[in-house]
Amino acid sequence: MRNPWRYSFDRATGDLWIGDVGQSEWEEVDMQPASSSGGENYGWNGREGAHPFASDGLAPGWVDPVYDYSHRDGGCVVIGGAVYRGQALPSLAGLYVFADVCLGVLETLRIDDGEVAHGQLGLSVPGISAFGEDARGELYVLSLEGGIFRLEAR
């Protein structure tokens, strides 16, 4: 990994989710299953995201990120989040919620049968720097521009 920036364990499955900040072009989200014995190689510095970075290109055995996105899309630094396991927002159950500091948009990932589904919550928080969970699994977002916000229904 290059620069893991926030990680969390899914309290229901034990899977480890990691936001890994890229070097110059790609941001990535990695997931290590709870069943893993460890030691995965996520590819830095031979690649950035799932894309070649060093001159030697891709090597066998590297683990692909579950999701990556380009800075050309407006992002700059991925902020790792958490899998929602609270009760207040049932529609979010099992979704990994994360963001990019430059975009501020709350995004989601879900992995079903090896397929990754990406979405957005339609919420923005400027200057996102971290996510947190309370004892009940409700999610909070920390903004460098001031404030801690709890995700809740309106």
C-alpha cells in the first residue's frame, strides 16, 4: 500500500476496508476478507490503483483494489469510511460508505458474489477527513471545515 488513509473493520463480517491514497493519478479502496491469512500485496509501487505505475508494470499475485477512480474525475484523496451496520438507515445496511476530500460526496460500495456496485448517497460534506461509528453502528462524518455530522433520515 502507498498511504492507507483510514480503515475499518466491518463489525458484522470482520472484513477490513481500506482507503489507500494514490501518488498522482488514482485513488483506491481495498478490502481484505476476514478469512484472509494476511500478507496480501496491493501493488505499490508497481501500480497505482489497478494501473501500472513503475516501469516494470504489473506483477502476478498482486491484489486488485475493489474500486479505484482517477483524479481526472475531480477527486484527490480518498477518505476510507465504514460499512454501515446501524438501525436508523436500513437502506444503507451493508454498504461501505467513503468519500474523497476534494469532492466531499458520500459514496458507497457493496460486493455481492464478487461484483462491486458503486453508488452515491446524494450527500456532500466539505473537507471530509474521517468517518466514525458509535456503539450502535451509526455513522458520523468529520469535516475539517468544522463539524461532526451523523447520517440520519429526514
